[in-house]
Amino acid sequence: MNFSLSLLSDPETVHLLLTGLSVTLRLFVGALVCGFCVALLLTAANLIPSRIVRAIISLYVEYHRNVPTVVQIMVWYFGMPEVLPKALKIWINQGNSEFSFALIALSLNVSAYYYEDIRSGIKAIAGTQLEAARAVGLSSVQALQCVVLPQAVRIAVPPIINRSLILFKDTSLAMVIGVTELTYQVKRIENITFQTFQIFLISTVLYLAISLLIALLGAQVARLYPANFRR
């Protein structure tokens, strides 16, 4: 077999790769930010002294942790529009609904894992700290925001980084609903050029390089914000 990466000399191939990579990164960053924000909201809601609220949160977490991510993406894309009013459904379909639904599905999925990581971090903090915060006049929300969460997030940094790496790889699942991310474009190039090994090798290198970059950035964050910090 004559191995060659000559397909990289084709401007159209490079354009498709860069376009796919751009969509992948936007999907990853958007899901990471949105997922983390939802996780913080879930953490705050878990403080509400209501069994119903906690049961809903528990159900939410169990669904997103136990149902395959690709199924969740398909539920949002094929299922959710069917329960929406017709006018709203038409409005959604006029835009880039594939990307939007994939972003929602990935954000909600990763938020369940981030929530569990933060909750584990909270459990690792001595209960006396919360009591001390309440003793000096802070409300439950203020104690959570100013005392508990900063420490819990620091403790949760390593598992959050690991989950973020999985999230980056999970963006490739969005191709099942037609999102033109990197894997989708790689498959498209493979169908055009028939250079299967070469194009998948290139995509492997791209995914590996970005994953290592995320891991390095995560390690740097972990060093800057260690769990055993001192004020």
C-alpha cells in the first residue's frame, strides 16, 4: 500500500476538516459551560428541604448517567420537537436545530456528572465549616456560595477534568443527527477520497492532540487551585 497524506494538499479537504473541528470545539465549550452552570443550579436546589425536589434531582441524575448519551441526543432531536407547539417547532427547524439539540443534550448529560463530582466535594468538607458560616450570620445560600462551593469545586477539579475529556470525545456522537462536527466531516471526506486509513489517522491525531491539550490545561488548573489550599 502506498501511504500518502496528499489529501491535505486539497484546499477543500482542509476546509472541511477545519470546519468540522470548529463545530466540535464550539459544541464542547458550549456544553462544558452550560453543563457546569446547570450542575451549580442542581447543587443549590439540593439544599432545598424538600423530598420532592431531591427526588426530581435524583431522577434527573440517574437518567443522564444511565441512558446512553447517543440515545439522549436522539431523544432531544427526534422526540422533543413532537411535544412542542407547531409554531415553535417550525421556528426551531428554521435554524441550526441539529447543533442546538446536540448542545442541549450534551450539556444536560455532563451536568449530571459535574453535579455528582461537586456533591462528592461537598461531602468531603467538614460539616463544622457550614455551621461556622451560619453562626457568623450567613444564610444557607451565602454559606454555600462563599464557603462550601469554592472548596468543593477545588476538590472536584480532577474528576471534572476527566469528565470534560469524555465530553470532548462525546461530541462525535452528534454526527448521528447530522451535526457537521469533525467525525461527520471525516466520514464525508472518506466517502469522497476513499482514503480511509489516511483520513482517520488525521482525525485520530487531531482528537489526541486536543485531548492532551485539555488534560494539560486541567493539570495546570489543578496546580493553581489545589484542594488543600490555605487562605
